[in-house]
Amino acid sequence: MIFGVIKPYPSPIISGRGVDVDFPMLAGCLALLGLGLVMITSASSEVAAVQSGNALYMMTRHLIYLVLGLVACVATMMVPVATWQRLGWLMLLGAFGLLILVIVPGIGREVNGSMRWIGFGMFNVQPSEIAKVFVVIFLAGYLIRRQQEVRESWMGFFKPFIVLLPMAGLLLMEPDFGATVVMMGAAAAMLFLGGVGLFRFALMVALAVAAVFVLVQAQPYRMARLITFTDPWSDQFGSGYQLTQALIAFGRGEWFGVGLGNSVQKQFYLPEAHTDFVFSVLAEELGVVGSLATVALFVFVSIRAMYIGMWAERAKQFFAAYTAYGLAFLWIGQFLINIGVNVGLLPTKGLTLPFLSYGGSSLIICCASLGLLLRIEWESRNNMGSEEAEFSESDFAEEPNHGRR
């Protein structure tokens, strides 16, 4: 089936003009991927040496995931956007199936008290990462099919939640509170851009805040995290340990850092130094200057993703536009939550930093999302709005003098 949806020509990879992609977007994401590989190598060396006897063990695995991610990016660029729109329902069903499988005993794999992974030998797949993207694609299709209903009626506004709330419930059963917040936040932003009235949007925000409050109250560990992050030093060797160690890393980094590879916090002081808290190790080794440069890269690729959505909207390719907006909001949500946790602005949550953190599913899905964004930009620039459109080599033989960004 996969070969039936991939169409190598025409595509951003194979066309009359050769490789024809949005190079600023590609360069920004490749810079983050390269920085991530360097930081994973540094942050994981001590843990890998003790656990496996090979200081480069985590780096090697991350490099394998990186190669798989780049393959996924290229493959995604070869799939017409109209194919994603047509398969939206199937992908949604697939997301539900994966989220159900992961909580089935014997299938789901428990790590650090959470059942978020399905094991395949030495590798784990995290269904929540796949589900978030599939929800964005499904919701983009819904906003196209029911645009008038979404803008003018309460029923059009509430219908998406018939799908979103059960999926959020499955995520909370793992539990994966961070992924739930990111998914629902991206969905809310897409509905707002889809034309939901301000009153209904404000009501949705109020209900979301109330739901978060109830969910925090329902689990003692969530309330403990919420209380502790306001003053982690009050229990620095208990519930505040992770955050205090992260803050120490930031303090040691000062302006220009202690130097690449010279972090002290990664030496078993800071838990999850190569996954959830890799940004703290980066801040320690590269300092404020390196941290701000990294944040600037994140801001650039996020804004570029939003612009890709805007260009698609101008080209009247509304499904592509909503998909681009949704993917951008997924990235922005994870950026804000992960960095907010690292600097102590948000309670501790197990959420990876896109493109930078160690983690196979997250990295591969981020690369696939990049491929989809590059495909959207290419189709909007070349006015390719339909999967059924016929193109020949002559259509792409000459570089146009207009429309380049």
C-alpha cells in the first residue's frame, strides 16, 4: 500500500529542477538535528558507559533513528497532500488502534511507571507521537468538509470533540498528560483558525482550563509536581530534585558555558539528561548564548511552518494550510512545554524536545512532519492542489521568476 501512495515524480525531491524544497526550513531543521546529535552524544556518554560499557551507545542508537527519520522525511515528501486528505479517516482509526494496543497488558511496554510504548525487539514505538499528527490531518479534513458548520453552529464546533475526548482519555490512561495537552492545544488552535466564533472559542478555553484543574486534582503526583515547581528547593532531594539539578545546570553555564562535553550535571546528577532535560545540559555546556541561539532556531522553524500554512491558504489549498498550522502548533506546544519545564516555569512533564531529544518515535515523527511541510510548501508554490492533476517534465523544466520565498 505504501508504494501506492508514494509518487516519486513529480515531487520536491525529483523534478525537472532537481531538488526543489524550501531550503530555509530544511536548513533550520537540519541544524537542530545536528545540534541534537552533538548534545545527545555529550549528555548520554556517562550513562551509556555505565549501562552498556560503551560511551557512544546512545549516540549510535540516536544516529540510527536520525537516518530513519531522514528516510521518513524523504518518503513523506513523495506523498501528494491530497492522499493525506483522502486517508484521514483511516489514519484516525489507526491512531485509536495504536493507543488501545499500548494499554493492553503484554503488548504495551512500561517505562518509568508509564505504559506509553509498544516494544519491537530493541526498539520502542510511542503511539502518542503518531496519534498527534494523525489527529491534525483528520481535523484539517474536517475543517474543509464542515467549514460552514464549524463557523456558524454549535454542532459543528462540538463534533470534533466526539473524536478528541476519547483519544485524550486513552492518552491519560497511559498516562501521558503532556501529549494530551499538546494535542488538545493544537486542535483548539486549528478550530480557531478554522473560523470558530470568539465566544465559543473562549468557552472551549474555559472548559479546557477547568479540565486541567480537575485532572491535576485527580492524581496526587500531579498536584505534588504543581506545588513543588513553585519552590523546588523546599524538597530538593525529593519531588524537586530534577528541577533543582536542571537549575544548577543553567547556573553553571553562565554566559558562554563550561564547554562542550564538560557538563557535571549529566554525570548522574540530572535524571533523563539526554531526553527530557537535554536543554539543561545544553545550557550548562553552551551557556546563555548557546541556549538563546537554540531557542532562536526553534522560533525560526515554527514561524516558517506557520508561513507555509499561510502560503498554502493564499493558494486556496485549505487542507494543506490547516495541516501546516496544526503541525506548527504541535512543535510550538512541545517547544514551550519542554523548555518551560527545564527553566522551572512549568511543572515537570515527560515531553521530549522536538529534533533535539533522544527518542526514536519523536525524532522520526518530527522528520516526517518536516517532509509533509516541505511537500505542502512545494505544492502551494507550484499551484498543485489536486492529486489527480497530470504533470509532465515540461511543467517543471524552467525555474519561474516569481513565487519564490
